[in-house]
Amino acid sequence: MCLAIPGKILKINQEKKTALVDFDGIKQEVVIALIQDPEIGKYVIIHAGYAIEQMNEQEALEAIDQWKEIADEQDLDLADVI
């Protein structure tokens, strides 16, 4: 099973092909080399530290809410899931 978590691009490092991504307050550096034309403010799906797909904001926010519900049901912090 693989998990893919949506996050919002905050900052891009073109030289390293990485971005700082915000997962509902949890910020992590991820590789964006697989994404065509990544932009600050856009949402991407992250798997194993790589951005694998861009998605629209509405879908991303709905998915984040679902992850929060899963974490709550399991008595976990969202950071434990990400």
C-alpha cells in the first residue's frame, strides 16, 4: 500500500529541484523533479518524498480533511500520518 498526501508548495529551489511543501502546518522539503511547471501556491501529491502529481486546491483541501479524520479516528496527530 502506498500513501500519497497533498501539500501546498511554499518555496521552490530550482537548482536542487526541490520545494518546501506545507501539509496543513507541517512543512517538509520534497523533490519536484517529476512535476512539470511547479508553482508556488499550487498543490501537489507527495509520495515517499517526491511530488508525483499536481492537483487543484478544492481536491487537495478535501483530501487533507479526510487525512485529518483518519488521524483523529486512530488517535494520531496528522504529523504521524505524514
